Amino acid sequence: MGLWQDPHLSAREREVLVAWVKCDSKTQVGKQLYLSIGTVNTHITRIRGKYAAAGRAANTKAALVARALQDGLIVLDEL
């Protein structure tokens, strides 16, 4: 982790976040991870809530990409 407060994402939330920043759509994330679109949306909502609670709001997909990069969940070459 970087210098930022850890949002304490679960392993599944990290998995959904990484898939979401690498995919073009939530439908694609659902197919890849065998989740319904509703479950993908629920995970993303919770992820955003945890980042907001950590003082690192991520209200857009671009902001989630930045958080994933900051936290070492992905590297730039994976995008």
C-alpha cells in the first residue's frame, strides 16, 4: 500500500475492482467473475463507500483506477 489510508477492501472487492478497471463494462466483469450485474454494482458501491470512509473518494471509474494504482492492485501496464 502507498501513503494513503487503507480502505480495507475484502479479497472479493479487490478482485471486482481490478476486473472493473481492466474491463469495458460491468457485464463483462460479471461474466468473468460469474457474478450478476447487480452483485457487481453492489461490490462497486461498497468499494466506493470504503474509499470515501478512508478519505479517498472515488466517484468515477477514473478515480477507482487511480485508487487501484495507488494501492498497488494494478500496474499501469495492465491497463
